Amino acid sequence: MNNIMSRERFFEDEHRIIDAAIDLICEIGYEKFSTRKLAARLGVSPMTLYNYFSNKEEIVQASVRVAYEKAFESIQNDLKEYFEREPSCPLLGFVEMGRKLLAFSKRYPQIYSLIFVSFAPYSDHSPFMECYDYTFQKVLGQLVDRTIEQELCRHIYLFQVLAAALVRNIYVGWSSADEQTFEGNLLLAYEKLLRPFERYFSAHSGRR
């Protein structure tokens, strides 16, 4: 029983450390983050943290992963609701993905920077890819003509690259980048790259 309680306490404390680290990174950024500052926020000595993590980098890596997974779990739930209520072409799900990525960059700007801007030392995109794969499978499930699948994949890839670049432009503060411009450019990218493929889906196949 004592061992069970000890393990439960260990994981509770670990989660508390991670939650505090996420808040601190989001407030002051990775460059100013330190175990000393984290320990002060938690009201413990810096050495206490090393009962749970080997070093600062391990704390940051765990915190980034947890924040990322929580955010994209919410995004995936939003996407599921979107596909349940959206009767039009599933390709529009990739437009939603772009909007969700922008929302993520605003909610967790420091975490977004570590993953999508700095690219070091944290570049684990697995939660993002899970959302992407979920959307992609929803798209393929309604594709009537599978002979165009390879060409469609290339266009989807280009759209995703452009959407990510548009979000990054807003994050870094380009003078011409704002949310209204982002939305217009996102829809323009959809018009050029994905809308021509709408006729290959069940909801639009009668219009071919």
C-alpha cells in the first residue's frame, strides 16, 4: 500500500511540476527559464526537482510535450465536431487545421516558438501529425476517384506548408500579417490548391 501511495504521490508531484513549468515557459520564454525560477514558483528547493527530472532540459521537454498534447487533443476534438456537422467537402477540414494552428500559436506562443520557430531543441510534431492524419483519413474516406489520390496528396502538402507559413508570419510579426489577411490568404490557398479537387468527392460528385 505504501508503495502504491508513493507512486501516486510521485506522479501527482511530477504533474504539478510540469504544469508550473508550462506556465513559467509561457510567461518568460525558454531562454529565461531555469530550475531555480521553477523551484521558487513551486516553493521548493531546486534540488527537489531532481528527484523527478534529471536536468532542466528534461523538464522543458516534458512540459512542451504535455502542453502540445493537451492543445492538440482539444484541436482534434474540435475537428471531430467539425466533420460531424459539416456537410460540405471534407477538404475544408484542412482550412480548419490552419485556423487551429493559428489559435495554438496565440494560446501557447512560447511553446509554439520552441516547436515551430526555433526547431531546437524541441521539434516533436507527433500530436500535430495525428490531427493531420485524422483529417486526411476523413478526406480519403469520401474520395470517389482514387486515381487522383497521389496528385491530391501533393496539393494537400503544399496547402499545409502555406498554412504553416502564414501562421508563422503572424507569430513573428510581419507588418503585412494580421488575422484578417491570414484568413483571406488561407482561403485563397484553398481556392488555388484544393477546391479544384472538390468534384472528386461524394458530396460534389454530381456536379462533375
